[in-house]
Amino acid sequence: MFTGIIQHLGRFKGFRKGRKELVVQVSPPLFDFKVGESLAVNGVCLSLIQKERDNFLFNLSEETLRRTNLGRLHKGCQLNLEPPLSPSSFLSGHMVTGHIDGTGKILKIINKTQGKRMTFSFPSSLRSYFILKGSVAINGVSLTVAALNPSRLDVEILPITLNNSNLSDLKRGDEVNIECDIIGKYVYNYLSQVQKSIQGQDKNAK
């Protein structure tokens, strides 16, 4: 479990074994990470399989390559890194699982006096999980939905978030990882099951 508050940036070094392994260069604060522990990389929960000085290696499953942007990274690009939540951590963002629901693209960037406003597209299948002023994780960064329509959403990004994450590197057309709010997904699933049950009872009553 993560919070979506990014404090570390890494750099994509390349792939190994085709695209089955991801190599990420990390900074000293993360050097104590142990093999087998989890790290969110651009919002994707990955397990560390090997350490080579300041390079961390992670496995990439077919599911991860299909659902995320990790298989399409450009060498040298910055990556958002977040260690997992500990019992003593502050939950400053929202509950982020590191399980990506899909990818979107950045459609618009508006520079403001304090930060930026960005518009992202998302798969129509995710629309039910978003609400205005609700939470969304973009590349692992906890953000608040500022505007919403059937296929895109807006977020306001503060300077501190731009300075601490790779969102400042984004340009129009770039692909991002999207994770919907887990509470919203559970609520939607529960209500969908209740609705199906009621519809089934109505049919039986007839």
C-alpha cells in the first residue's frame, strides 16, 4: 500500500531479457531496500529482484506490460518512486495500491502562477470510478479530480508536486499510468452487485 506522495525520483536505464526485467537507477536514500521488497515505480507496485550498486532490477509481467506504460519508457526518463506505507507513516495522499487500472494521455497543459492544470484522457471503462473532487493516482502521484467528463479529467498540480515528481516532464501526448481510488471501486462493485440482486428478485417475482 502507498500514499501517492512522491519523495524520490529514479531514472530508467533500460530493459533486460527482452522486456521481462526493468532496470532503474536510484538515489542513496533507497539503497537500503532489500531484495523481495516492493517499490512503486510510476505508480506500479514492483518487487525488487536484484541490486547492482545504484541500479535496481524488477520483473515485468505480461499483465504489467499490458496495463501500464512501463514497457514503452524512453531511456533516461525520470520515474516516480515511492516506498510502501509503514504503520507510522502519514497518509498525506490517499490509499494507492500500485495496481494500475489503465493508461491515459495528457491532452492539455495550462501553466499557472502556482503550478499547472493538466487534462488527461482515460479509458471509458474507468468513468464509473471517478467523482468530482475525488482522488486519482497519475504515475503514482495522488491528485484531486478538478473537472470530469466521460473521457477525460483535469487536475491541479502544485509546485511542490511538480518539483518532486516526473509530472513536470510531461508534454502533450505522453502516456501515463492511472489508478482509480480503491474505495470508489469497492463501493461501485458493491452497488452493482446489489442492483443485480434486486433485478434478479424482480424477475423471479414475475
